[in-house]
Amino acid sequence: EEGRRYGPVFEEQPIDTIYPEESPEGRVSMNCRARGNPSVVYKWKLNSWDINLDNDHYSMVGGNLMITNPEKHKDAGKYICIATNEYGTIVSKEATLSFGYLDPFSTDERFAVEIKEGIGAVLLCEAPYHYPDDLTYRWLYNEFPTFIHPDRRRFVSQTTGNLYIAKVESTDIGNYSCFVSSPSVTKSVFSKSISFIPQPEGSVKRYPADIKVRFKDTYATVGQNVTLECFALGNPVPEISWQKVSEQLPSSAEVSTSGAILNIFNIQPEDEGTYECKAENSKGRDTHRSRVYVQAYPEWIKQINDTQRDIGSTLTWPCEAKGNPVPSIRWQKNGQAKKKKKKRLGPEFRRGELKINSLSLEDAGMYQCIAENSLGSIYANAELKVLALAPTFESSPVKKKLLAAKGGRLIVHCKPKAAPKPRFFWSKGTEMLTNSSRMSVWRDGTLEILNVTKMDEGSYTCVAENKRGKANSTGTLSITAVDATKITLAPSNADVTVGENATMQCHASHDSTLDLTFIWSVNGYVINYDKEKDHYERNLMSEAGSELIIKDVHLRHAGRYTCTAQTIVDNATASADLVVRGPPGPPGGVRVEDIKDTSVTLTWSRGTDNHSPISKYIIQAKNILSEDWKDVKT
């Protein structure tokens, strides 16, 4: 890490913060920390305006922004931290600084409440102005610290703060005061007391259950705990029960002892639905229903990583997220929004994919893909380095001494470092080499000469050239009077079914003074016998032959098998194809459309047939009456 140079990477980003207006601290810190080499420089923005650090109100400690004596009209809003070094810029998540408060209750006297015994009552809390909305409510009875304990007959709503008494009894006489606490500003206040006077009723009437506390449609985020409230007045005191309409209550749901609260812990998408509470006594019943919607914060499916690309090449960066509502995706480069360009070349965007054709040095920098929905946003950050380099053979020159067998084949590799990819030329002495039936230069710069003769001896130079420059490297060829290696028995094509075995043989003639080794590869990859011992085994069949056994063949073993017979001077190769037949692959992309009472339209794409033509598809169905799948169509 020491010497490596790289763009900024966040280690800490600012978070939403509530500053209590009456805080004795007198300061608040919005935190931000990033690493990078060279080291990172920070700046901050508030509501999209640059923060000027030249006054006493703000100071910076590392990347942290300290605000002294915060004031609501000046400092409330959305903060972002911007981190920059010579490789580019990244922008933090937005963090809101808000000011928390809980005003005192009004000092107006509260009127006494007279209510007949046997009927229901509601005492209103009327909480004072406050922020944020996370108050907890209790009711004081007569004097501090005696609180009302909610039970089946009495209920304190945590949404309104009101006290509900299902059926008033003579023992309810006394003074009541609403006690409100705000955990965010660590402060509590209580109201003037209400004197409550039950009036004796001659013959106590009975009243049917009547729901007064009704939970509303609720939007929850996956993993949250959700509380639904339901309470009814009535005489006798109603029983409250809960259900989820046409489904079971979630396993994580619990009903409070009084019955008035349904808690759903760690809510999941499948807990979405309509919930119903039912209040019932001997005189009648009442029900209430509302929906619970479960939303999900954005989550990455594919995100971007630091990438190096040659100048002039094409970059395609996928970036996908899931969530509910479905997140939208936007990009920024070095902290600036990337506009969708109309130009034919510029970056193109598709479902969160960034595509840049023909990279230039200007495209290098820090990129951010941002996925956001109504619940929040997530940032994926990555650095794009664009490499531009004149060819150099420093770390991989052409081999100095080249050996070939008379009549054999010569292969010389040419692998300079270069960006963009260079063009290659070979010369022998001063003469440029051109492709012929005996001599060819491959696209990767490799030189191949067939049927080598004594005339081919000499020095060979590879020249590599790109827009940034050129370089060369030379090796000298001497011909040994050995016999060239030749394949005498090439492997032959094989056609097997999954689970069977296959065998390939390869024989070669070579110079008896040299050692011969056989290398088997499949689709260009040399076989690793240790890793693949369950499927590949080789036998040496005398010095000049090799046999490859492929056991318990799977579909993935199909492909082109190449045998290379190699001495230190030259090599020869021969290839054969292995076809593996097997059961067809599964159909893909099944779609159900055009749904009617007794019919649907099914479409699907065909799976791979694995060399065994598909003769039929069987469609099965099951319905509510039968649990078993039955064939309905072939």
C-alpha cells in the first residue's frame, strides 16, 4: 500500500444528526474521513453551497466539520463532504443536520371532566410543538412519580398521547397530567392537570364495543419493528383480537397483554398485507382494517470496482440495485453529475450501465454510481485509471538465444508492456519479414516459422509501436541438427454421453537425444490433474506416446482437446473435439400471460439441447384442491 498511488476512498461519511436547541455543548461535528495517496483535501457543502471556513463559526479537524454555537436558521440543512486528490474527487452521502426541541405545555388551565360511570372517556394530551416526532407518552396520576399502568380498560396511545378509558369506574377519580419525553433532546415536560370526576349512574347501561384508536396505513422498512394500535370503548370492557386478512399473522408478531398493541418485529416483505383488529363485548363488535406496506432500502446487485483500462479501449461498467420502490440509478464523475450525452461517442447509459467508447486520458477519475429510492441512497465508488504507455521491453524482452530443430517449427514470443495495444513488425537483420506460407506474425506479436532451415539462422528483432512511441528487442536463432518433433498419431474426435468415459491418444516422433514431454489442454487451458483427478487421468504409453482418459464425463468437459509434444528445441500440436450428449438444459424465461378463468398463455425459451434434440415439453399444474403436480399438456 505504501508506494501505491490511488484516488480517495471514504472510511467515514457524515450521518443524519439532531442537535438539541438547548444543548449545553454549543458545538456539533459532522464527520468525514477518506484515505488516498497523495493525501486527501476536504471541502464541505451545505444545501449545495460551498462552506466558507474563514470564520470562527466553522472549523475543520481532519475531514470533520465542527460548527460552533449552531443556529437553526444558519446551519440546518443537507451537508455533503467532498474529498479530492490528484486522481479525482468523491462526494459523500447527504447528511441532514436538524434542530431538536420540545416546547413546554401551554400554561392555560385545563377544564375538569365529568363523566358518568360505565361509559367510555378520552383525555386529550395535546402535546406541545416538538421535533423530531419520536415522543413517548405517559400519564401522571395525582402526583409525580405515580403513572397510570395501561391495562385492558385503560390505554395510552403512543401516536396521539391520549388516554382512553373503555369504561369509567368510581376509582378513576383524581388529577391527570400528560407526561411527554423526547429521547432525541433528552427532555420531558408535563401538562397542567385535568381533574376527572366520575358521576355515579343509577342503573349502569351497557354499550357495544366502539373502536376509537385506529391504526393507519403504515409504511415500514424491511427489518424495522412496527407497532399497530387498536383500542375500543364499551361496557363490558371489550376484548381485542388481531388477524391478518386471509393469511396467518407473521411468526414474529406479538400481541401486548392488554391486546391493544400488535408488534411485528424485524418486518419482512412477506409481512405486507391487510391487518384487522376486532373489538367485541356482549353488546356488539367493531372491526377496523388498514394495510401495512413493506419497503426496502436500496441494496447492490452489481457494483463498480477500481479498474484499469488501456487508452482507446471500451469500458462497460454495470451498476444494479434492488429495493422497494425500485431504485433509480445516476452517475457522477469527480463529484459532477454525468449528463447523458447526445454525441455519438460520449458515455451511454442503460439500466445503470455506464459505457465509454474509445477511452481518453480525460476519462480517468473517480466515478460514483448512486442508487436511490424514497427511503435513501447508496453509493458505489471506483477509480478509473486510463493507461497510456509507449511500448517497453524492460520486464519481458525477446529471448536472447533461440533454438530450433532443422525442419521443425520455431515460435518466438514478443510481449512488451504498452497502452494502447501496439502493432508488431519483425525483421531479420535489416530485412522486414512478411507473412508467407512458412512464416507468420500472429496478432499478439508472436513469430512462427515452419520447416526451419539452416538459412533461417540469424538475429530476429520485434518492433512494437503505438501512438505514444516504439521500442524493439532482439534474439539470435541457431539451428540444431536434431530431428524436428512431429505428431505421428493425432487424437481423434470422440462423441460420448454424460457419465461415460472417453480416451484420446497422441504419439510423436522426435530427436532421440532430447527429452519429450506431452502437454494436454482443453479449450486453451492446460489441464490441472491434481484439481481434476476425478475426471482426468493420463498414461505414458512408452516414451513417444501419451493417453488422456476422461472419466465420468460431464457436459462441461466438452470442447477442443489439444496435445502438444514438446522438446526444449521445438514442439508440435494436434487437436480433436469431444462432443458430450446429455439431457436437455432447463427451459428459460417462463412467462405467464393473458390469464383468464380457465386458461393462460405460457411462453418460454428453449434450453440447450446438449446434442440430444428436444422431443417434447411436459407442462404440469396443481390447484388448491390437489397438492400434487399433474401433467396437463405434452
